[in-house]
Amino acid sequence: MNLDLNIFSRMLDAAYGTALDDDRWSDLFEILQQATGIEHFGLHGYDKNLQNHAIAARRRCIYEAFIPSFEKYYWQINPWLSGVAKAPVGRALYTEEICPEKDLRKSEFYNDWVRHLDDIGTGGVIVLFRDETRQLSLGGNIPFSQKEELQSKWIFLLNQLAPHLRNAFELRRQLTGSQLKDAAYLQALDAISNAVFLINAKGKVSYYNPAAQEMLETGAIVFLDTSGTLRSHDTQASQALSKLLFEIGANLAPSAPRQVVLRTPTGFGHAFATVAPFTPDPRSVDKLTAFASGDGPVAIVTVTDTAKTKKPQKDVLAALYRLTPAETELAMALSQDQSLSEYADQRQLSRHTVRNQLKSIFQKTGTHRQVELVALLSRYST
């Protein structure tokens, strides 16, 4: 599939916008429809760390009259549910991988509900998260008559979009408890325990919250240069951060992950910087431009210092993800900023053995990189 970069950029803008405003889901679904031709989308699940366990469900369905019957009865007999519950995290699956077509066609769910909605019995889904605090998946439904034309395109797009949606949900968690849509944005940002920086279109910091001010005062992780640009002592990380901010400011599709590891000058300890477009409700823009000399923020950077992250519970990790004792020990070491080489030397293990253990941990936790794994482990701290 050849994906138009302008459309993908709009898609990412809406995806990251959902971290600040639930209404952006409707924007995202509209852009997905334009990109794929698919008419029916659904985000399903919950997040216990969010108020009232929202997200619940976000849907786009051209047959709104069918939604009440689904919510009242048919979702309970949906044969796709059990397959989604066992699906791997972070990899898009065809609906046929979740429930064979022959089994679907025999079901009450298909014959009494799906068949009457343009026969939308095919498509694809991706599980974004599955742990003790949240279950979230995004899917799209396609008529059987359009299966050959649309299904592979949708699977490709899901795999491209999923990492950004995961980052958006992580950002939303960092902003938990802040009613950002119609509230005073600055007061909400001030209440966040993570360091938050708002960046304007020129790449300069236009605002930072008290946690960020404290981080700047220590100067161990990030600092502002003479032009007011956010920098890291880690040259490679600083360049990656600048590139991401430039791409957001120029409205370009990103060419690198939107999470950057920031190493300290001593080499001991690190932080995570999550970068996302900043898309506030238009009614609140005047509040934001006032402190930025008329040049409002276009990006938000949240920085989490792992030195302040407490040690995860070993037994919780092992039970949640069915890690072996060796895998649990490696996960614990990585969460405390130990490198693979250091761990291998300390345990007198070969690099090959440790890499295989890490690969198994990635598979069991649904992560793909060490930065994602450490971010996940930080949620199970004592």
C-alpha cells in the first residue's frame, strides 16, 4: 500500500490529539475512512487509570440505528471477542485469524446482525494493550464484497498506526486527571508530576510546568540553550528530539519513533522523552498563545526520569506476563538501567543467551524495544 504522507500526517495529528481530546476520535475515524474506503471502525476496551475507566467504546458506523441492539445484546455473542482476547499485542490480525469465516457465518451474531450491515463480516483488528489495568483494541469491518480490495490495505495501515496510538495512550495516562478540553490548560499541566514542555512552531520552549522547572534547575537530563531550545546532554538523543520537533512543526510525517531515551552525562541513569503534536480545543487557543508571544505551542514533550521510578514488583511481573525466573531477573535489571552487556557479565551468561531471554520478554509483554519495556515495567512499581 502506498500511503500518502499528507494523509498519514493528518492521521497522526488526530491520533495524538486523542490524548488531549476524546472528540478527536471522530476526526481520526474520518481520516481513516478517506485513506482506506472503510466505513466501520471501533475502538473497544477500558483503562482503569483514567477517570470512570474511560475509553469504553468509540465507533464510526454509518448505520447508527444498529448500535443500540449491539450494545444491548449482540456484543455478548460476538464470536470475535474470544479471538481478540488471545491475540498478540501490537500485531494486526485478519478477522479470519480471530474467527474462521465458516464459524462466523454459522453464528447468530452474523446472521441476525452483521449480515444486515452490508455484510461487514471481514476486516482486521489490532490489540494495543492487554494488562491488569487496561484492555484496548482497534478494528475495522469490511463487507465481504470488498474484502480483496480493502482488507490487506487496512492490515498494513493498522500496523503503521499502532505504535503512535500506543504512544498517544501513554501520553494520555501522563495527563490523567487533567480535564484539558474546556479547562485552564496551564493549571492542568502544572498539576502533572512528569516534566512537561510546550514547544512552539519555531522549536522554542514556550511553557514548562513546575516539574520541568525542577528538572531544568538540576540540569542533569535536559537544559535550555541560549535560544530557548530544549536540549539533552546526550548528543544523539538531542538530535533525535530536534528532528521530531521539526517534523511536527513542519507538519511532516515522522521518520523516527516518538519516544527518545535521554542519557545523563555520567552515563548512569536515563529519562524518556515522549513527543507528540499539541492540538488543544480551538476555544482555548487564546489562553495558550498569551504566554508564547502570539506563537502558540505545536508540540508537547513529557519527560520521565527513571531515577525517580521505583522498583517494579518481581512477583507481579512474573505472574502477569508468565515470565520465567531468568526472564524476570533480566526485566528487573533493565528497569534499573542496567545494560544487556552488564547483566550478562554480572550473571556470567553469554550475550546470545541474554538476547534470547530479552526476545522472549518482548513477545510475552507485547513490547518491541527496551524503551517500551522499561516504560511498561514502571507501571508496576512499589
